Amino acid sequence: DIYSFTLVATDAAGNVSDQLVILDITNLDDTAATITSGDTAAAIDENSGTGQVIYTATADDSADVSDGVTFSLVAGSDAVLSIDADTGAVTLNADPDHETQSEYNFAVVATDAAGNVSQAQSVTLDINNLDDTAAVITSGDTADAIDENSGAAQVIYTATADDSADVSDGLTFSLAAGSDAALSIDAGTGAVTLNADPDHETQSQYSFTVVATDVAGNESAGQSVTLDITDIDDTAATITSGDTAEAI
């Protein structure tokens, strides 16, 4: 940090003089900070809300004479991310959705008071895939017509559904409010039973709506179904002739 030397002057008569000279080297801020935070942000759940702080950048600038750094995101970082220049807090300014974007990528740098820029730290943020998609009813809107007087406790329809678009496995079936009271459904199999002996003259059609619910509680759109009761000839004729024959 200090250089010293002596200047000597000698005249023609041989007289000598000397002068000690000291040169100080001024210490400048020429060493960039080092990012000390990691390369992975803790994963977050999809649909968990916007405005979350998902990472906080930290840096070590102790090798230099300046004090204080500011943080920034490198060009090319995901546009929905922002950083607090003073605290290093990185915020996700969108509600995460795994189906739309399952991972975010960004890089942070620290700049000291003299303008020295650290090496960039690349970071990834994973979005956890949750069960947020309801099943789709795949069975039709009409049950096969049945004959009147054909008996109670008949399975007249079986609900089916597709839940392949989601991560969960398993569905339960139910009848929506307003379905005919004489109907019931097996939650596991989707089998719909008519718990009355159908009579066309009493009720010629039954109506109900089936719903599939997955293990996360997501309910499908209801599938409205109708069941027609076939009218058959079940009324005996009436004798119209009298009860007395003419005498002969």
C-alpha cells in the first residue's frame, strides 16, 4: 500500500544531498460482491396467490472497502418477477398455475457502490401441481326407457366420468338437489336406482342430475338425465253387457 524511495543529488564538487519520498496507494473499490443465496427457490403451490416473495437474494461484499449493494434481475428473467433493490426480495406478480407455467427462471446480481457487478446467480422456482381440475361426466343425458310395472330397485343408469386431466385418482358420485326423490345413487359405482315400481299413469318420466366429485373436492358440472316410463297395456277391458240374458 506504500512505496518509499530516496532521491540523491550530487554536485560537481561531490557534495551529496538526499530526500526520502513516500508514495501512498489509494485503495479503490474494485472487487465485486459475491451472491451468497442459492440457486433454487422453495417450490410453491399453484393457485396460492399473487404478490408472493419467493426468494431473497443475499451477497457478501466484505472483500471491498465500500459498504452496501443493490440487487437487480438480469435481462431474460421471467417478466412477472420483480426484485426489491435494497432487500433482494424477489416477488412473483402473478397467481401461479402449474398448467400454464410449471417453472420460473431468473438471475440476480449485486452491484456495489462503485458500480462493480457480481457474477449472476441463476435461480429456478418450481410450481407444485395440485388437484384443481374437476372431472367431466362422460355418461349420456338419457337413461334407457323402462316398462311400467317392471318392479322397484332397478338400476336405470350408471354415471361415468373422466378425471384424467388431474393428478388425483378416485371419484364419488352423487345426485344433485332437485333430482326425483325415488332415485338413489351408489357413490362408488355411479349406479342410479329407481326405488319404486314405475307406473306410467302416475309418473311417465323421471329426471335427475349426476355430479362427480374428486378427492380434492372439485365437483364436475352436473349431467341432467331423463328416464321415460313406457306405457304398456295394463288395464283390463270392462264388460258392458248386462248380467241377465233374455228368457227363451
